[in-house]
Amino acid sequence: MPRRRRMSIPAAVAAAATVTALLGAPPGALALTSFAWEIADRGAVTALDVTSTFHTEIINTGTVSDTYTVSLVADLPTTWLTTMCDVSLCYPPFITTLQYTVAPGDTLYIGVNLTPMLEMGAGTSTVTVASLVAPALDRTTVFTVLTAGPQVLVVGAGATGQAQPVVDAVTAGGRTCVLWDRQVAGRLAAAELGNFPAVIWDGADEPDVLDAIDRAALAAYVAGGGRLLAAGADLVGGLVDPSSPFHDPEAAGWFATVLGTAWVGPAAAATEVSGLPGDPIAAGLVLAIDGNGVNAAPDVLAAQGGVPCLAFAGGQTAGVRRQAADSRTLCLGFGCAGFDPAGDRELFLGAALDWLLGNVTATGVPAAGRRLSAAPNPFNPRTRISFETRSRTAGSLAVFDLRGRRVRTLFDGALGAGAIEIDWDGRDDNGRPLPGGTYVAHLALAGEPAAKLKLTLAQ
Amino acid sequence: MSHRLLDWTRSRVPRQLDLRAPGRRAPALAPVSAIVALATLAAGCGRVAPHYEPATLTVTSTPPGAAVHLDGRDTGLLTPATLAGVTPVRHLVRVDLAEWHADPDSVAIDLSPLETATVDFQLFQTGLRVTSEPAGARILVGGDDTGKVTPAVVAGLSPGTHHVSLTLDTWLCVPASLAVEVEEGLIAEVTTADLRLRSRRTVLLESFGNVNCPTCPQAAANLVAVTGREGFGPDRALFLEFSVNWPSPVDPFYLANPTENADRFMHYFVVGAPAIYVNGRLQTYPLVADSTAADAAGRWATDPGFLVDVEADLAAGASVPVTVTLTPLADVDLTGCVLYVALYENEVDLGAPPGNNGQSVFHHMFRDRVDVPPALGALSAGQPDVRVVSLNRGTVSPGNGTVVAFVQRAADRVVLQAGSSACPVPVTAARLAEDR
């Protein structure tokens, strides 16, 4: 069985590592320059106006005194604030560089403070410790803070940046979303996860990711009613396959208990998945998954307490959903960033989040007020889009192309209660006929999650 | 006026050891001698005992019958009394007779081996007892130094009116002198309520903290401890705590008045919290209480030549009327200075820490200040400059607020003088000159 690709250990993971350098020294003696940077935590999810303080200690583990320059670079929403403290003083935000001489064996305390204010979102403070004696020892750590409030938390568990397409797709679908880079920001506690109605854990193939601590936090999140989508090529196999260097004998039980999933083996040359008939998430969908290079070696899954919902082209199970009394989970044997084109990614994630968040029942019937359909579909030149509202409300109905661009606004304003029908003539807002292809109707009603419907304009 | 009536003589006599006990309480001498001898032996234990010959001390008084105290211990003898076998070193002799007072209170005498010395005390029933806060002030009667320091009895005064005053370095006597009627056979009392010592300089400690600053609670606790120390009364040192907006930009004390808190920390260009400014100068070690105390005490020696007194009616309503009086003790030019008037909340107990540094009880938290501190000019001796302003009390309860005022030189930010409504008795120019 071929083993999957493995990525190198990111520098941030080695933040507590000790690095040494040998320096010129008098004959018969070697001066050793080294320091250890101990960091308790690298990320937090907080409410607005709550300051997170990340405690770190820089220990001169060498044999000579060294001077450390500690510098701070902020990447924050404009109203947020980040500062540093040492053992005796806290410095204002405009002081971003501090310098200390530390004797061998001594410890330098540095606290990094980050406060989200006024606007929700994510921010990072990047701290670099530079050794004056041995610049090769320089180390950088990123500290991350997210605010509670967005509907969806995407935990990028793969390589940095790999999950950004997932975030973009969720956002394009009309949901608020924020990204947590697991490699950079570290672990999340169950309480932190609990700030988000839905969590997408996306990516695999990294050491120390989805380890026992991560799994315990996710299990607690799901047990508390959380909605979890876990996706990634080799996500399951990497931990369950006995030949994997990251094999964890405890993992198979976790996948079964929390995600209703078992690992079967790697999927060979799987480039496409399709929704199983009658599935509330993906029935009728056929989607390519070979985008962004994230799905070189997907996992074939099996339901173990859950229900298969997606299949690879050969009919092997690619996705399993599980519904318990208060929670819903969805496990995919491939990464969500692989959905290609972007419109399909948005389409699938929209449907998946609709189901996870309870907007679509397990039997596939849209909840009251959310029923969205079109007839004919495929169509040319005209289709009628229908939906229902529970009561008088406000909303909009728009059409997007698969690149996420809004091409036509069909309605934006007040709506009465009951059945609504709106025609679309296959033209954009300027009256130009649109080329044949797939489009997405996007219905947004006040106070409700958005609903989407795939429309096919025939040539 | 001098009342040094001590008349004692001493003379050398041939070497002798007289253990007899003259006087009415002869039997008591033996134990005294034994104690002296035992103490001497004990002192020499473990080393070679010094060889000396004891001295003899006679203590007399007019009138006689006073109890004799040697080195703080009652000898059990009454004057006139002779103590033989006394160790030839320095001794402190005092007598005590009910309703009589000696002048001086006690005498220090250096005895040589084999020496016979006499100490004679004149006792009086007419005089003046003077106390002060702080103690240690020299007592002047009729403008003459009596040689006594408070608390003390100035004995031997003649009946009649005497003008009493106190002098103590870095302190001012208010009023400048006090007329006291001394009656025959009585000891008149002059208390701290009659003659008050007012510091010539009140030092201002300004602190800058934040509820998320890990070391700020220590700095705040130090200020409470320092200003609570012996000798640090409200007219000696006062402190005022401002809030910076880092690490927590949502510090509740900062947010209660962000403009004026920020104005103050920007005024000093504060670049680290906690920070303590002593009379406008950054204290190097804000976490070391002794350092802050020494810094403050070191500034008392500089007399700015004027006083600041504050009267505030915090019960008047949300708007607090404040009268600040600048009393020049000499001509003083305050051009280039401003008068800063502020209100602080004495103690705030939030029940739970509002930040992550664990501090939930806060002291002397800045709440409001006069929006535009008035500029000052030249002051002439004896002509006070009175300013009437108002402050916003906000939610501060009347009993939990204090108004401070201080004069700060704009050019170098040095605080020249400060005062607060916590001072018990304002010192007006009229009161300063008063002679009661």
C-alpha cells in the first residue's frame, strides 16, 4: 500500500526547540550560544474587548551572555491592539522592538497581548526573537486571536494557506467565516470551538495534528451539539493506517464514535465524487475534487454508525454523514479545497453547512420557509424559481456564476408570507444573454441561513 | 529664655569601694549594686573582663523626695540619694516627682573610675507641655529656643502670657506662634490642635497602570504602603492613579475618562506601565517601595515658597465646587506654571478583577480634572491666589472622593507644590499669620 506524501515540520511547530551554535572561543574552550523559547499557547478565540495574553519565556541555554532583540509585527483589523510586556513593564503599542541581555541560565519573560476591538475577525501578532551573538538562532512565532461570532470556523489543519479556498467558498455562500491555521496558531480547546455553530476541520498530512488532544476537543465540541465537517486526503488513513508514521491506535475508535466513519484504504486516482441518491446534502451533484493539488491520495471510507453520502467514481464511499440527537457530522475522505471549480466548492459547502446546521432535514426536505426550487431546470431561455416564506420578511434572490460573481439580482426587498415565484430569463443585470453553463441561485432571507440552488442554462 | 538650672559637680577621690547604702532606702542599694555587678560580669562573659574601679553618684533635687532613675530604670531610691559602685561609663539620670517637672528632664553624665559626682535637679510646678505631629520639633518660647524638642515639658516658666512656636526642618508652624497663659503651679498644654506642623512641600506621586499589566498591582500596593508610612501624612505625600490603554484598551478606569487619562500619560510620554512619577520625574524603580519612598522624602527639603490648599464640597452634588488657595510664603513667580485640579476615588472594590492581572481593589483612581488647567503668574508674599473651579464627581460617592491640586511647571513638568482636600486643616495666609 503506497504511503502518502509527508510534509516537513514547520518552523512554528519547533518553537520550543533549542538551537545551538558554536562560536569562536579561546583555545581549549568552546562558547556555546543557544536559547530555548517556551510558549504556552499560540492562539485563542475570544469575545470582543477581551485581551488574550500569550506567555513566553526565552531561556539562555548557552554558556555566554547574549542579547536578544524581540520584535513584534501586527497583522490586525485596524481597531485591534497588540502589545508586549516583560517581567516588569508593559509597553504601549508603538513600541514594537525590545532588547535584553540575558546571562547564561537566565530567563527572559515576554508576554504578547492581543485585544480584538469593535470589529470581529482574526488577527495575528508575529514575534521574532533575534540573537545578537548568533543571528542564525533567530526564531519567529505567530500568535493568533479570533473573535467569536462568525457562523463557521475553518480549521486549516494542512499546510498554511491550503484552507483559504474553503474559507472563500463559505464566505461566498453568504456565511460569516473565519480561518484558524492549526499549524501556526496551535490547538483550540473545546470551549473555544464552542463559539462557532459549525467547524470545518480541513486538511491532513501533518504531524501532531488531530492528535489525541485535538480529538478530545472535537469530541467534546460535537458532544455539546457542535456541527463538524472533517475533511482531508489521508485525514483518516494517516491516523488509522498501521503503516502510517502517524498511526495512532486510538484514532479508529474516535472516527467511529464521533464521525461514524471507518477507514478502508487509499482511493486510487479519484478525481470526482458524486452525491448518493436521496442524500440531503449532495444528491444529484457530480463534483471534481482534483483542484488545488490537495487530493493526491484521498481516503476510501466506510460508514460505521454513519450514513454514506458521497462516492468516488468507482462507487467507493468518499463521505459519511452522521446525525445524533443534538449533533451532526460529516467526514470526507478528501480535502474541500479540491472541489473545482470554485463554484462547485461553494455549492457543496453551502449544502453541507445547510445540513450540518439543520436547515435541511435528514430526509432531504427543505425546512419551512426555505424551500427553493426551479422549473424547468436545465432551462433555456427561462426558468421559474420558487420558494416559501413563513412570514413577512426581507430578502434577496440573486444568481452567481461558478466563479462566485453575482451576475443577476432578481429581487432585493420586502417579501410577503407564502409562496414566492420569480422568473429568470438567463440574462445578466445588463440584459445580456449569459452563456450556457451552471449558475447558482442564492436566496437570502432575513434572519435565516442562505439557501442555494444549482441552475443549468442549456446551450 | 533659659531655664537650665542644673548644678552638678564631680570630683576625683582616692580609690575606694563603698558598698554601704546611705539614704532612707539603704537596703535597696545592695540589689542595685549586685545587678550592676552581674550585668558587668555578663557583659564580659566569654572574654577577658576589663579592670575598672567603680564610681559614686549622688542625685539631689529641689524639692527632695523624687524617685531616681538611672539609665531608664527606677533605682528605688529617692532624692537625695547616693549610688556607690556605679560602673564608670556614661549614664542617664532622671528624677520623677508627681506634679513636678524637672528642667532638664534628664542628665547624661560620664563617670570616670573612682569618681564621685553629684547631679542636682530643680523641680517646677509651673510650665508648658508641648506635643506635635510629627514629634521632634524644637520648642521656642518668646522666640527663644528652649533646647527642648516635642514632646516635652518646658518647666520653670514664670506665670503670665508666653508666645510659643515650633521649628522643624521642612515643616511650617501654623499659626506662626501661639499665645499661652501659664498659671502658677500648673502645666499648660499645647497640643497638635493648637500648633500644627504643616509640611512645606507636599510631594505628588502619579502612577500609571492598567488592569492587564501584570506588575501594576504591585506598584499600586507600594503606593498605598508608602503613603501610609510613618511621616507620610496627606500633606507630605499624596498619590493619584491614572490608567493607560495598554495592554488592555478596555481598562474600565481608562474608559471612564479616556480623554483625560490619555492626556496625562501623553503629557509624560509614558512608555511603560507601571510608571510612577514623583513630582513630575519618572521613578526608576516603580516596583521598589523603598525607592519610591526615598525619592519622595528627598523632595521635602526643597521649599517651593508657597502652599496649596484645597477645600471641596463633595456632598454638594454631581458638580463639586472646589476652592484652591495658593498661599505664598515669600514672593514667588509661577509664570509658566499651571494649576492642575483633579478628583480621585479613594477606593474602588470591583469584587472581581476587571482584567487579567488579578487586581480587584483600586486606590486613588483618577476620575476627573479641570478641563483647562489655569495658568499662574507671580505671587506676592502674604497675598494668596484663590481659584474656584468645579469638578464632575460622577458616580463617586461623596465620602469616597478626594480633590487634589498641584502646580506644575510646563517647561520641565516639575511639580512644585501639591495639596489635597484630605489635609485636615487648610493653611490660609490669615491663619498662618495668626497669633492666638
